[in-house]
Amino acid sequence: MSIAYSVQAEVQHGAMDYTTPPCNLDEVRMYRLGRVQQELVERDLAGIILFDQLNTRYASDATNMQIWCSHNEARYLYVPAEGRPTLFDYGGKDILCQGLPTIGEVRPAKSFFYMVAGPEYLTRSKNWALDIDSVIRQHSAGNKRIAIDRIAPQGVIEMQRLGYEIFDGFDVMEVAREIKSGGEIQLMRKSIEVCEDAVQMMREALVPGITENALWAELHKGNIAGGGEWIETRLLASGPRTNPWFRESSMRPIEKGDMVSFDTDLVGPYGYCCDMSRSWICDAEPDEEQRRLYAEAYMQIQDNKQLLKPGVTFREITEKLRPMADEFVPGRYGVAMHGVGLCDEYPAIYYPQDWEEHGNDGVMKAGMVMCVEALIGSHGGREAVKLEEQVLITEDGFEQLTRYPMEDSWL
């Protein structure tokens, strides 16, 4: 279904108000809704109840205080297998979704999370179930097979009391989100452009004495100023805080000669993620150890992304990953690659050491977008290098989407 883009409709909602989008947004919205409904039909599900704000965004493009609503069940979306979804929004107003072709009706949310319901949550959850049951019955033709992505346990109990059979909504949504349309890739390119401009602002601000937090703030500033939305983590560290990885940015002043490693995890314009990583040296040339670590991380990225093409299985990729020296294995990243769209998504590609416990097989398909990861630091060493590139799986291989330069002169 194609709906002509309307500037008047677009200015009613979204972080990119009053801008010219790089594609027809309504075509992207209807493509995404169609992907969800296709999965529902194939699984013989009457519909899906979405509380996860990234899933509601994917299925409807309707947003409202996404981070707050991610930990307070204050808004939710019902997507039927056929027909337009019903949005149960915080406050019950339609001001944030006017003009969206993906919304058929807006109703007030009947919330029962403890902050708003207190000890009355048992009664409120019954009212919630009866309310959404009335909507489901309008579309379901008696089908009582429903998927839910996330909800307080009492909500599931009340739906089961009404005779519903409950299925895992993430199974539906992660599969639906796998394959990106051409329009989605255009929106993702815009997010990457804003992210890389913000990364350059970081690079220009990197001088001895700046704190990790102040440097990280440059990424936030550039993202919001460019029409982006939020950043999911605070993964920036310097010097000895880079190894082991996963320390978040702090008030530590960065020193001359420090390795500075970061992972953007940035949700940019139109809600699309740019997930790239870089490592720099503060106001100095790298020493021999820093060059050695960087060269190995660089080669991990270059070799491993060559494995990506349609038809290759996840297990085959794991088996063919560039081997790591023993000194780097204990500090390896959690995954070698992962999917990305509105955020980090399925699938996850694991290292051989992790396959038995975490691995799950599948097949790469054209239209998937993957992030290729590298984290290299010696066990017990001072510093670690973090690199990551975002790539699109094409019909005959891959196209690298992130373009911010690596430090080729260090190799």
C-alpha cells in the first residue's frame, strides 16, 4: 500500500518535524506494518499487543516519551492480523500520531503498573484485559491466539482468564524487523550521517584534560541538534579504563597519549540506529603496543565482514571468523556481529568459544543490516581497542554503510 507523503501530516509528530525526509515515510510505515501483519497471518495469530516502545515504533511510527514509557507500561499498541492498529496512548490524545496511516484508533491507556495503580493493580489489570479484549474481538473472528512482547505478569494472567492463548511477541517482531526496505536504508543512512558528524565533533573536542563525560556529551549534542533522538549506552572509556571493556563514561580527565575507545549506540533521525565504534589516541601518536592492538582489531573487522553474504548460515560465519590470539580471547566482545535497525536486533553471531552455550543457527538474507564488532585487549593489559562497522547485506555480498575513517596510518 502506498500513501502519498504529506508535509502537513508529517509536521504533527516525530523528532524530524518540519524537515524534508529522504524518502516517502508513509511507504516505510506501511511496509513495516505489513511485515508485522504478515508474521501474524503466517502464525495464525489474531494480533499482537506491543508494550516495548521500539516495537510500537516499528509497527506504527507513533512515539511518546519513549525512554520513560520503556520502564513504565503507560502506552501500548494492538496490531491485528488485518486492519489498522489501535494505539492506547498515555493521556489518550492523538496529537502525537495525527496523519499516521498506521493508526486506526487512539484510546486512553488503562495502565496497571504499580506506580499509578498501587495495591489496586489487580483490579486495574482486570479492567485493562476487558478493555483490550473488546478491541481484539472487533478483528479476530473468534481467534484467541494472541502474541505479547512484554507486560507485567498480571496482564498475562488476566488475558488467560479470558480464554486467550499467549505467544511470545518478540519472536514475531524480531523476525518482522529482519529485512529492511529501501526506504528504511535511506533513513538509516541519514542517521549514520548525523552520527558521523557528531563523532567528528568528538574528535575535534578531544584534548588532554577533557573528561570522558564531556567528550561523550559532544555525541549527544550532535545527535539531538541533527534531529536524532537518544543514545542507548554510555560506552566511552580512556586509558586503563578501556580494558576490560564495558566501563561507562566518567569524570576521569583524559590524558595525553591515552587510548580513547567508544561505541555510539545512537538512535538518530527517524528512530534508526547508528552503531559504530572507533578508538583514538589523545593528542599523540600511538606507541608500538597501541599500534599492535589496533592492527589486530582492524583486521578482525576487515576479515570478518567478508564472510557476509546471502545464504551463509550463522554457524558457518562463526566457524570462519578470524582467529584470535590466546591473549585476546578472555576479553573478546559478547558477539562477533549483530543485527541492527531501530536498535540492536536479531541475529547475534557468536565466537566459536561461545557457540555451544549461546549460538543459534539461521541464514543471512539480503536486506539485513549487521554490525561487525572487534574488541582487542590483552588479558591483564592496560588498554583495549573497540572498532565496529555497520553493513547492509546485498544480493551478492555486502555494502558498508558507516564511512567514518579508521586510523589507517597506524597500520
